[in-house]
Amino acid sequence: MAQVISLDRARHEPGRCRALTAAGKPCRNSARENGFCAVHQPPVPADRVGPFDAEGVREFLDMLRRRAIGDYQVDEFGFDAELTERFLLPLIRPVYQFYWRTEWWGLEHIPAKGPALLVGNHAGTVPVDALVVKFGVLGEHPAHRHVRLLAAELALRMPIVAPLTRKMGNTLACDQDALRLLRAGELVGVFPEGYKGVGKGWRNRYRLQRFGRGGFVEIALRAGVPIVPVAIVGSEEIYPMIYNAKTVARLAGFPYFPITPTFPLLGPLGLIPLPSKWIVEFGKPIPTDHYEDDAWHDPMLVFELTDSIRDTIQAMLLANLPRRRSVFR
């Protein structure tokens, strides 16, 4: 194929093509209006609509059209993969990439296919850390896998939040749903601290709360899937809770009501999370398929594994905290 390189205006003959041939000689073909012959026409610029690629705009409008008439698919849990990948990921990815400047360590420990149970610490007053893990794995892992989060009942009862939670592929934190997902080969994410972790307050930051009775270990043993510990640094500082207004929480039906340095003092502005520096690390998988089928009935084994995983995540947190120059760097 001929090489298209423009010649200096003083070197090419009037009416001749301004390109060089593959041999490096001036092309002798007659030029068109733009100074190049039919063979050496420069590539046509990409079709654009303002700052956007036209093809991307067409695909987006087509997606809106299909959704308006109900022409899209969801699975038995209500998971809408297209909405999650095409709409939600582009919204959330810049936040964890540029606002929180998240570093991802140990992504290779997440299997590229097959089931696994991701178990992480939970904090931050609002459970944003779960979303960061979910969309971080989708956006940064080489296999771009979806993490199916096990959500609290409150999230599935709130207007707007509940249907969006289902659309993202999350489901109620119960044994039946978790086992169905794992046996279908999915990645499942769980945060055993629950509300105790999210609403634990500033004084107890990065101190893991109880991991319940080890229900997640029982699920992993029953399904025979590996457990991947996840340590999240940075979520504690986005909404530093300095006081829990328990009376307000009780009246509103919430597990806690946070008072932070910016909320409710600054009103709606206090809802903007602070730009802390995040580090998310995935530890080495802990296999469970070598245990007996009924091992999940053994309370001592469940307790020991639960305690060991909690200690592993706590050690990962303490190791990663000094790697930040400050809360915001």
C-alpha cells in the first residue's frame, strides 16, 4: 500500500499529488481539490455529533428507544447488564478514578471465570464502598466481571434505590439467593459488618466490627467456592460521622442518623462526599472446596474461618493505611 506523506509545497509540481509513493518518490498522479490523488486520499474524519462520536450517539439513542418500548432483558434477579455497563459504569468510573484516585491491588486474585465470594470491610456512613468495589471490578478487572452484591433489606425497600439496586444485579442478603448466584458461576460480594460497620463512627475508623455468626462462611462452604478478602481504605473519610442522632434515626426508621462536620450544617452541600484517597486490595483466595460437604454444619470450623478472614482483612487495612501520604493524598 502506498505511503501517504505530504511533500513541502516548494517540492511538488502544481497539479500533481502531494503524497509520496511506497518507494519514497513523489506521486505523479493528478491531484484533486485537496491536493491528493484518488489513491492517496487522507482518511475521512470520524463522524461526530458535537464532542461525541456519532456511532456512540446512535447506539445510545437506540438503547433509549428499546428501553422506551421494553425491548431489553433482565435475569431472574432483575439484573440489567446493559444498563449497568452502558449507563451506570460511565457515571461511576470517573468518580473512583479521578475524585477518589482509587488504586487497585490484587485484581489478579479475582478469578476470571467461575464463582467466588468477595468479603470486605464496610464503612463510610453511606455504603458507597460496595458500589466502588462492584464497578471497580467491572471496569478494571481484565475479565470485566459483575459483582452481585448481597444488600440489606432497607436498600430493597427504599423508593428509587430499590429498583436501581435490583437493576445493578444486587439481591437480598439471604442464603438462598447467595447460593443460587454462586452455583450459577457468579461473583458475589458481601460485607459482614453490615450497619455496624457503615455507621460505626469516626473514633472507630478502620477497626473491624463483628462479622456476625459467620453466615458468609457457611455459604462458601456449602457452595465450595473460594473466599477473596477485600480491604478498602478511603471510605471511612468520605462522610466522617462524629455523632449518631439515635432519636432522629429511630423516628425515621433508620439504623443510625449521621452528624458529620458538613451535614446537616451545610444542608445539601453536606451530602457531597470528601475527596479522600482510596486503596482497594484483594487478598489471596481462601479455598473451601477441600472440606467435606457437610462442613458448614461444624460451628467451630465456621467460627475459626470467620475469625481468620476478619483478622486477614484487618491486617490488610493496617498495612495499607500508612501507604497514603495523608487522608487526601
